[in-house]
Amino acid sequence: MAFPWTAREPVFWRQAGLFLLLAVMLLAPMLVNGFPLVMDDSIAYSGQGVGWIRSNTAAVLIAWPYRLIGYWALPLFNTALAATAWLLFCRSFSLPHLFVLALPLSLLSLQPLYVSAVLVDSWFFSAVVLLIVAIRWQSPFLAMLSGVLLSGHASGLLLVMPFSLLAALMFRNARLLAMPALALATLLLVNTGLERKYFPDVPRLAQTFLASRFFSIHPALLTRQCERSGDRALCDAADYVVQLKADPANAERRDFFWDIARQFPNAFPLDRFEQQHARAIIVDGLTYRPMETAIVVARDFLSFYAPQTALDFIPVLTEPMPSRFYQSAQPQSLWQSEVVRNLCTALRYALYLATASALVCGRRRLTRDETIWIILLLSLCLGNDLLFAVISGPADRYHHRILPLLGLVALVAIAAIQRKRDVSQTPAASKPDNLW
């Protein structure tokens, strides 16, 4: 007697095999390196970072696995999330036969680098996919899970809210906002709950990041605030920023407040700066040499697409790391080498080309639903880059985190191309209207 699911077993095992292959590929940089890829602040995401001024969610969520496997905990969690997101997206758009394309598209998008890192940058892709699937399937569970992941980075709220409103407008359906609203409510509840329980004394630096963006471009803003407030530490900080900016290695940096906090630990506490000075500097910065600021922002935005790929996995860190890190390839400058940087540029440009080519070739077969989702994803990608060009600066990882979303765009367009070929082979098939 045959069971009803036996006919689907080959598909299940094929997808399970592809899932495992994708997981191995996502972890390949960590395996090549001999240790998870890390940055100075990766300790805050590792599972031992409760009390740091970084991601509350990651610090608490990974705390228990960290006790078992240390720094490997977050990359393994990232891998499960990313691979599941690709599979769910293919199922939601009825593309299980194209799940195999997740491997090359993920590779071209540099996703393995950030999945293998002790960072939460790769969560953004998974959170967006889960939100899209939650909307399409009307799944509260996936919406809440998306909210948990979005709480891992402060930009989640800023990007998902306009994304959701635009989706409701384009689909002309206000009920579509139910799942995004649940995701955002979950985000706020998670952040509020974790801050009260685990981080009550950790300063929130929401305004400091933007203030730092302004005074990193215009050190005079610190001097002006020093004169207004009478806090002489700000004048010393302004002189120090000028000194830092004189170093060509710091030409593209927009985060000098970390250097200031280390240089003046007693005279320049970040919590006091957030409470007393950040807002005043932001207000002043909005009108102080606006054209010069706009030019810097535009240049930083365009730099995301420039060929000079720069990875943040530097060989020398200021934070203490386990001994295994010093035995890995990262301290040997593997991820800063010209070969790796050129390879990353080649992969990234191949993704741009593949996405553009797929859109051009498949545009006439895209359904209205697919067209809207593609426009939403592209808008989210541009919004992400613009946001970070304004508030943070040209760190490549902020652009890299949305590259897998371009892979999703290419996947949907490739499915339309395949549908066009299949329809053309059916004599009686009628051509759908061009909804592009």
C-alpha cells in the first residue's frame, strides 16, 4: 500500500540535500578561516555580550549556545536562518524547483561572509523574507519571528515601516499591514523587555550615531557645541577628530565617537554625550554647510557600488579574542588581501549583472504580484543604502547585507523567464498582459 506522501519523497530529499549544500557553502568562509569571522564589536553578539551597547537580542538569544560551542554559536544560527529563508521564499512564490539557484545567488551576494561572521547583519535578509512570507501566508508566527530578528539592529524599524506602508499602498489592501504591524510590535516588545531586564544601565546611543556622522564630517560642530554648553571636553574632542581626519586611512570614516570615547574615557562618557549634546549637534548639523554634507552623503551612497570592496574583518582587533582566533587566517590578513577583495568585487558585479539581465529578459512575463514584490525589494535595497549613507557612512557591510535581496529579485525574474519558455512550448497558451 502506497502512502499519499511517497510521491513527494524525491522532492523532499532533493530539497533536503540542497538545504545541506547551501548550509555548508554559507559556512565555508568560517571553515576556511579556521574560526568565525569577527570584528572589534563581535564580542557583543557572541553570547557573552550582555551589558554591551550593541544588539540586545543577539547577546541574550545566543547566550546559552555560546556556553556550549563559544563563538561558533552565532554563525551556526545565522546559517539555519539564511538557508530556511531561501527555502521559505521559494515555497511562498511556488518556486521549489528553483531552490537550487539559492546556491549561486547566495554566493554572488557574498552572503557566506556575513553568515560565517559573529554579526547580525545577515539577520536582515532572513527577517525581510520571513515578513514577506508572513504577509503572503498570513502567518502570525513568521511575523513575530521576523520582528525578533529585526530587533537585532536599530535600522529594522526605520526600514520595515515604510516598506510595509508602500506594500499596502501598491497592493491597495490595508489589511496587508496586519502582519507587519505584528512584526513591529514584536520588535518593540523584545527591545523594551530586554533593555529592562538585561540592559537597564546601558546607554542608548540612537542620537549619538547621527551626531557622530555630522561631527565626523564637520569637527567644528563639536567646537560650536563646546562654546554653547561650556563643556571643554568637546573642544578637546574636536581637536582630536581633526587629528584623526588628517590620517589618509581615516578619510572615509564617519564613526569617530568610538575613538573619542577611548581617548577621553572620563571626560567624554557616551551616556552623557547622548543626553546633553547629541541632539543639539544634530540640529546644528542640519543647517551647518548643508551642501557639503549632501555631497559627502551622495559620495558615500555611490561608494557602496564602487569596485573597491572593503571587508571589515581586519587582522588586528582591540577587543580580546580566544586563542583560536590568533591561530586563524584572519590575523594573517586573508580577508584584507587584494585577491579576496577583487574576488568579492567580481562576485558582487556578477550579481548586479545577473539581476539586471533577469529583469530585462523576464519583465514581460512577470505577474502583477511579482512586479510589486520586485519593486518593493528594490526600493528596500535603495532605502537601506540611503539610510546608512546618511546616518553611518560607507562601511561596505551595510550594503552587503541587502545583496541577497537582489538575489531574490533575480530568482523571481528567472522564474518568469522559465514560465515564458514553458508557455511558448504550449501551442494553445495565451500570453499574459505586460504588467511591468
